[in-house]
Amino acid sequence: MQQELSTWYAVYTKARWEKKVADMLTRKRVENYCPLNPVERQWSDRRKVVSEPLFKSYVFVRIPESRKWVVRETDGIINFVYWLGKPAVIPDHEIELIKRFLREYKDVTVEQFPLHEDDMIEIKSGPLMHQRGRIIEVGKNKVKAELSSLGYTMVATVPTTEVVVINQRVVTETSIY
């Protein structure tokens, strides 16, 4: 019998459920990785080092295609992270890079790509999840996106945390002599 290949995927979790989801997946014997970053926190009476998820609301799972249902049925998981209409596959070397980076550096932070007008985006959560569109305006915490369908244009204002860039516009500088 041929063994099915396992692939790394990212799953989107409820807010602040990353460690709980990783624990539940471990109990279900699903290989997972929730990158944790040791961060020093100050309370009124003490300082303490706590482990915080490096990627907020994300856990990585390594499973064969046939076991995706086990992941989908886990409490706290909203959905797989999609890229171009399919669950996003994370290459093994990128998971290893994250692990190595966390071993070698302290107080690591993650920054998202900036959003710009005319970027193509896909909404990753909420009622418009998986819808694609073009950014027409970027605010401090919201993006106004044009979502075309059925020959009409709908304009939606969406929190920046709910969008992922599909195709960034290319900015070129020209000089006048």
C-alpha cells in the first residue's frame, strides 16, 4: 500500500485559540506547528516571560489530503488559509526556516506587507470570505475594496486584518532629466 504524502498547510483559528488548537490537533495525532515567541510582559506587580504565537490566529498542520476533514472538525479552527482558490501549501523549507529563525533570534516580530491602492486582494474571513477584489482606498484600519461580480461593482469596507494581498501593484520611479 502506498503511503499518502503529507503537506504543510496554514489554518486560520479563532482569536487567541492558537495554543488550544495546537493541543487539540496533537491529541488527534495531527502533526502541527504553532510557532511560539518568548516575550517579556510587565504586570503591575511582576515581569514574566510568556510564549505568544508568532502568527496571530494561525497554526500550521502537516497532513495528507485525505485527512483535511480531521482538521476542519477541530474546535477553534475557522478554515484553511486559501491562496488562488485552494488551501495554501506551505513548503517544508519555509516551516524549517521559521523554526530556525525562532531558535536563533529573540523577540521576533512579524510584519505584514503594506496595502496599496490597486492591489488585488482576497478577503480571508468574515461574510465576504474568499471574495477577490481591487483596493480602491486604504484607511488606517480599513480597506475599501471593489468586488466585481455579475457585471456590477460592489464596494465594501473591510478591516485590514481580513484581507490578503494576491498581487501587489508594481511601483516604478521615473526620472526627468
